[in-house]
Amino acid sequence: MEEKIATIKDWLKTGSINIFGLPMSGKDTQGIKLAEALDAKFLSSGMIIRAMEKETKQDLSGQGNLIPTNIFYEWVLPYFERRDLFNKPLILSSIGRWQGEEGQVMSVAAGANHEIKAVIFLRITEAEAEKRFEAAKTLGDRGERTDDQDPAVFKTRLQEFREKTLPVLRHYQSLNLLINIDGAQSREDVFNEIVAKLYLLASQSRV
């Protein structure tokens, strides 16, 4: 594992890895763990947006909809140019979830020396997402997020992913950046598969 991580770090340098998946697929869990392993910084669009909504006293995503693209650009993209991130690789959680945003995300990231080098798709079915949603409600381990309390809001989030985010992933696939991961495995197995596939990509880039 240490050799694989070292190879990935050498390949990634100050670049970015963007992680996508349905709600409850484990994007933040895996992203934080990967960031720790690679000595990278973790940026979650959801966390940034919720913080900005609180600061500006707005509720743009509370009903499960993605925020408008112009506000996404204003709130999230400036993070790529933060001085404290200049010399660090970035692990991103769903940065640019609406079709049409991916080009600007890639451009801004590259301009800030954080080129997006891989996009991970944690694949789970909608049935599995709903099962995890119900379990999270029972366990009460997701804080006070409205989308993890209200089934109607959660359904909207699933629909938004299906209609707006899947086309983003098809775009990354056309650029040969997409890595598919079986997100229905245990958390440890998901992480191991992510590392194995990133290692393969990093190794191939050396040839």
C-alpha cells in the first residue's frame, strides 16, 4: 500500500482528483481518507455551499436542487486559487455537478496548477442509496442536514444526479479521466479499489 500511495503522490503532484456518486455513496468519507493518505487538501462542494448558505442566510439547496451555476462559480471555484492550497494536491468531492460546469471547473483548476487528473465515480444503485438513507435516519449520524431527514428532498437529489450529473460523468469518460469504483463494497474495500486503480493509472503514465 505504501508503494502505491507513493507512486500516486508522485504522479498527482499538485493536481486534483474529483469524486462523484449518488447521495450516500461515500464521497466525503472516501475523499477525506484519500486526502489524508496523499497529504492532500479536501474540498467538498456540499460543505462549501452549506457554509455559504449559512453565511449569506440563503437556502438554495435545502430542497435537494443543485444551486444555480453562476452562484456555484462565485462560491466554489475561488477555492482553487487559495494561497494555502498552492503547493498541495486536492481531493474534490463533486466539484461541478451540473452539466456544463465541468469545462469551467477544469479550466480554473488547471489555471491554479491543480489540473484534474482523474475523476472517480462511486457506483451504487438508487435502491442502495435509499437503503443507506433510511439507515442514516435511524442512526442519526448525518447531523441536521435537511436532505438526510426528508424523503422528498432526498428523492429530488437522486433526480438531480440522474438528470444533471450523469452527463458530467459521461464528459469525463470521453476524456479518459473516469475511474469506476464499486461503491457497494465495504468502506475499506472501496478505498483499496480506489488506490489500486489510481496506482494503475499513475504507473501507466510513466510508460
